[in-house]
Amino acid sequence: MRAGPSVLGIVPAGGEGKRLMPLTADRAKPAVTFGGTYRLVDFVLSNLVNAGILRICVLTQYKLHSLDRHVTTTWRMSSLLGNYVTPVPAQQRLGPRWYLGSADAILQSLNLVHDEQPDHIAVFGADHVYRMDARQMLERHIESGAGFTVAGIKVPRAEASAFGVITPACDGSRVKRFLEKPVDPPGLPDDPAKVFASMGNYSGGIAGESIVSPGCVIRGQVTGSVLSPGVIVEQGAVVQGSVLHHGVRVGRGAVVRNAILDKNIDIPPGATIGVNPERGRQLYTVSHNGVIALGKGRAVA
């Protein structure tokens, strides 16, 4: 038996990397070289492995050959101990679509969580250059009893529009709200010229096979879903098998099933999405296997 809680590392690495063109013309962003033979993905993998997180899935998508080859030839763990670092290409398990973002990548890859059955997961971005003790973060998360813990770092308030910004509660132990690339966010109480920028690194337990990011307000029922920061699910609402992006609000008593909702969508109280397949096809974009997709800011009757 493994000592202590089991942890599965998940590294979303499927972005196109447009901001690093032309370096990403022939490779995924995490595969861009850094300091000679190293790649950007090596930073996160080193942080996780040195923290004792030895079972890691790297979720890949665009221009993945270089990244896959680097991970499989460089990061060789002891299979006798059940450890691994493995690239996992987009599998389209929920229909013929690519990942729509990190949250959707995790939802489409929940089979990895089901197979491994870890006590906790550590979701860390693949293209950051930094050094961090992920074990320290995980231990603090377990001690706190929180559903999810997010890592943040202070940055100048003038640079906030490039980041997701965390507004902490007064005691500093909880996320009060999450602002996606705000133009004019409030500064920190003890340092008004700075804000907490999310590093995109999360630690969390597995409950109801859902992944709920910090900054969400959950008063209803959420199962088998992935919720980005800033999602609100009101009392009596039900969310099943769905991906909800930043700023989505599900009103009191509303039902959302098998849907992908882009940013800033407001589901009115009592509304239903994915409950009546025939009505869904009349109103929304629906894949052949019944997954509904709503674009950013889409009005819902």
C-alpha cells in the first residue's frame, strides 16, 4: 500500500501557444525549448515529481508530436512501483470535438481519474517557468479541509489584465471572488499596488466525480462536471455532466445536463438545458451524441 494520500497529477498541455509564434509554429507551447535541451513542460513535471507526485498525465492536443516524444523519452518513472508520466492525447470521449479549454480537457479526461481512483488531484499548468513545492501546497490543502486550493502570486496591479485575479476574503484563507483579466481590479488590503494572480495550479479532493474551481458558489447539486472560477449554481439547481466556464450563473431550480457553457451565460431560474433533446436541437448547437454547446454570453430563455 502507498503511504499517505494518493495523488494524481494532471497537466493540461493542449494550448496552441499563439502568443509565442513563431516558436510554436511546429510544436505545442509546452514543448518550446528553454535553457538548451529543456522544454517548458519540464518545469511543472520537475515540481510535481520532486514533490512526490509520481503519477502524472499530460493532456496534449495541438502539434503534439514533439511534446509527446520529449515526455516519453525523458520522463521515465519506475513502472514496477506503478509510477508514470504519460502524454494523453485528446480522445474525443464526449463527442467529435477538441478541447475547448483546460476545464473541458479535464472533463473529457475524467476516465483517468476513474481508473486511478486517487484521494486528491493536482492540476498544474504546463507552460510556466517557476520553482514550487507542490507537496507543501497539497499538505496545506488537506489541512484546511477546503474543496479546492489555488496557488496565487503577487503581481503589480497595472499588469492584472493579463491574469485571472484572485480576491481573497478578509482572513486570507478563502477566495472571495475570481476576476478574469480585469482592467481595474481592487488592490490587496495590505498592498494596494498589487493583486494576487492565479498561477493556474490547483489541488483538490475528488467529490462526486466533479472538479470545482475556487471562487465558485455552489448552493445546488453538481455531479460529473467541471466548473471554472466564478461559476454560481443557485439553490435547487442541478448541473450534471457539463462544463461551465467563468461567469456562468445557473438560476434557482434550473437544470443543466450534458452541456458546455462558455463565459458569462445566465441560466434563468427554472430553465432547462439538455433535458428535452428535441427542444435542445431546435434551440442550440448539439453534437451527434447530444452534447449542447452555448457560445459566450448566449441568452437562454
